[in-house]
Amino acid sequence: MLPPFDYIDHRRACQRKQAERATRIGKLPSSYHSPISLYDRGILSKPIEELVQDVHTGVLKPIDILETYGKIAIRAHEKTNCLTEIMLPEAEVWAQNDINTKGPLAGIPVSLKDSIAIGGFDVSVGYSCNTGKPYAQDGTLVRILKDAGAVPFVKTNLPVTLLSFESTNDVWGRCTNPHNEKYSPGGSTGGESALLAYGGSRIGIGSDVAGSVRVPAHFSGIYSLRCSTGRWPKMGMNTSMPGQEGIPSVFSPMARTLADLTYFSKSMISMKPWNYDHSVHPIEWRNEQEDDIRERKRLRLGLLRTDGVVDPAPACARALEQVVSALRSEGHEVVDVDPPSPYEALVIGSQLLNSDGCKTFRSFFRTGEWDDSGASQLNFYMKLPRPIKYLYYLWVKYIRGDEIWAGLLRNWHQKSAYEQWKWVAKRELYKAKWHDWWQKEAKLDFLLTPPNATPAVPHDGMKDAVSSCGYTFLFNLLDYTCGIIPVTHVDKALDQLPAGFAYAKLNGVARGAYKLYDANQMHGLPVAIQVVGQRLQEEKVLTVMQRIEDALEKNGGKYQLLDID
């Protein structure tokens, strides 16, 4: 139907998909709804490398592992609404008949962001217009997983538009944080982070264009790796912004533990994904890079305390200091750095990501469809008449004296091809500037930063915090490899804002972020750090993540995962 009559189609599609999900859950065998047994506990306690060995030797069958994790996934969904497509009946068939039981991921259940294509299922991306259109065959990413022996078993929730650190849409509903239901699990791969944090999966795959596998890991307390473009397969998916290449999106791994994240990453590369996907660089896993970082006695790490736009909240600053202290105790060199302006990257990146005037992600909406509050703000400013927008820019810059917010507004309009090319040229010059700074001036092995200025945002908080993404977005523009390590939890006794905190003097981006910060309400939420290497340094970043976690364990204790109950 045409607007506004497509509202009827929208409501019917949402009701149909939610009823279909509920029916699938209700029809599952009773084993998926039974209490957790000691046998289940034994499976849940094993890292995926050990589970694979058990499948190789016949100690465990893939169906045993699937039933255990399927059971926990259903529990996780009941608490957080993290699942979209329930594929357990099909997964049982794959586990018993179709998988490679000698592969590097033999028998391992893998959860997937809803945007990834699996034959026989929709790829809604949270839009009702994409429902009722099941894909005829598995996408490239899923074919690699199955050939490796993995068993896709559920798909996970995400935000409509994919441009949010929340995960809500009309088709599937709102996903909540397993640590606190009043808060977001992150986005856009938030259903995945909620499921992994709860224990309903050990490994999963998400996508990242501005922080979408890293911020959910930070918000929910799991591990993730943002791979550089070309290292991880990306074909076989749907998106809200097809054709957007100003800031390329990358698919990347997420996991409940660091050991699983590393083994999963290595296993996927061992499958030679360049033979499946033309976009993947033919780079084998480089064990010598792991060995180099593992054996180096003294590493030099830079410390980016602030991006100059939004200073990290006390909880995030404390997590960073905890890591710095642990590393220095182990003899590593950690130095404060002043790199090329991260704010400049935020300006360039935001202009490139939305150079179409927000038209593409808006084109999939039906009448009356719920809109993410953050993406709605982007579109609101984009659609303001340019004379009014210019007057507002002048008022923000010269009357309010807020050059940060004014600079983001200044060119916030749809770009012609001529304008787009100019912004791409700015991007490339900026990347060259960072490369020279890292190699010639800072001479770093790695960089440490907060993943976000604050811990998890409350639901609908992205209306205020939509532009507070600089700590992750910077490295999408640079295409650097980044990892997330959970470190601690918000502590209301330690993480209060200082007395006399000058909220009114903050720039517009920082005000939006700090409006949501409340150490009392956030008590117990996870807090992580971001570890950054240069482009295509996945082996190095994963190895230094392990060294950091080892240092934390020796000097005060590493992060405690949620118990599986």
C-alpha cells in the first residue's frame, strides 16, 4: 500500500513477526524450557576451543551443545527481548546432518545480528517492509560458518536505522540490558551483546560503522573486535544504508570471553574467506605477529584521556586508570598523547555517513513506524531549511559560544557528488595525518581510550546522546583495528560527578551525554576500555588485549562476567 495506508501493512507485519517468534518458542521441545542441569553447566563452562576438541573426538555431539545454549538463549530472551529469528528447529537439522564435524568451529552455536542473511528467514533490519521476504539461500558469511562446522541458531535484535546505541524497533520490540532493564544493551548490535552477556551464546557476529560492536560490548560487559575493512567477510547481509561507503561498515566478531574472541577470529581467517568473498584481503593468520607482542617485555601504549568533545565520565575514566596502573605495574610504558584532532574526525565522518541527506535509511520507513530518537534528531536537523539552519548555526556559535556543536551543524545538509568528493579528500588527508603522527611522532605500539564517554544510556537516551560517539567513530574513519575489554562496573560510591560540576558550561554534545549520567542509577553497569592498533592489526590487538587482561588479573582482578542462571 502507499502512504498513509501502508500503516495497516506495518502493524500487520509487526504482529505477524512477533506472533511467529512466540509460536516458534512455544513449540520448542521441553528440553529448551527445562532447568539448567549439571550436564549443561559442564558445557557452559568450556571455552569454544575445548568444545570443538570434544566434538572432534566424539566426547560431545553438536546437538548436545546446541540444546544447552538454546536453553540459555531462550532465558536471555525472556529477560531482555534479545532474539529476533528463532532458528533452533532448523539448527537441530544442521547440527545432526549438515555441518563439518572436523572444522575449526565444529558444533559451536553462533548467534548473528538480524542483518545477516540465512536461507529461509527474513532479514528485516528492524523495518517492517523487509518482513515476509525470506532469503532463498544463505549469505556468504553464513556459508563460511557452516563450512567451518558452526551452527547458526538465533538472530538478534538491533535498532531500526542501525544508527543508534540502542536496539529498538517496531518489528521486534525493545531490547534491554541484562544488568539493568532500564538501560540499553548498546547498538546497533545490542541484541547480540545482551545475549552474550547473559550467557545464551559464546560467539556472535555484528557490524560496526560508528561503534556498533564496540559500544554494545562496553554497555553489556562482553568482548569485541572491530576488524579493519577487508579482513572479515561482509557479503550476505542487508542494511539500512546500502551503497554508503564514505565510512564503510565492517562485520566483526563478538564473544563472552577473550579466549573465545581470539579463537573465533583465528578460525574464521583459517577458512580463507577471500575464496568466498571478493571484498576480503587474502591475508592468512599471522602467528608471528602474535608471538612478537606476546614476547615483547616492554610495550609502548598511548593514552587518549579525552577526545576533546566529551570528557569521559568518572566511571569510564576510572576504568582507564585501572588499566594504566596495571600495565605500569608490569613494566610497560604508558604515555599521554595529543593526536590530530578527534573532533575533526567527528565532523568529517558525520558528513560522509549522512551525505545522502538521511534519505536512504528513511526510505524504508512505513507510515507510523517507530523511529529511533537519535536518528530522528539527525533527520530533523538535516531537513531544516538551510537559511534557518544557518541562523541557528550563527546563534549556537556566536551567542551560545559553542563552537563544537556549531561545527557539526555548519554543513549538515545533503551533499552533491562534487561536495562528497571534497569530503572524501578531507578524510584521506586526515588519515594520512594520523598515520604520520602515530609512526613518526608518537611511535606507539597501541593506543588506549574510553569506548564511550559514559556507560550504557537509558532507553530513548540517544535523543540527547546521538552525537556522543567520537571515541569509536574516530577509528571507523581511520579504519584501525580496535578491541573492547570489560574492566569494572559503575560504583555509586566511586563514580559520582565532582561537586560543582559545570554542566551549563559544556558544549552541546557533552551536555547531551552528561544529561544521562547518574552513578546512582547506573550502579552495577559494565565499564570497558578500547584498545587500538593500526590498520589490519587484528592479531596484535587480540594479543595485547590478553596481556592487558593478564595484567589486570595480577593487579586487582579482571572483570567478572554475569553468572548464568
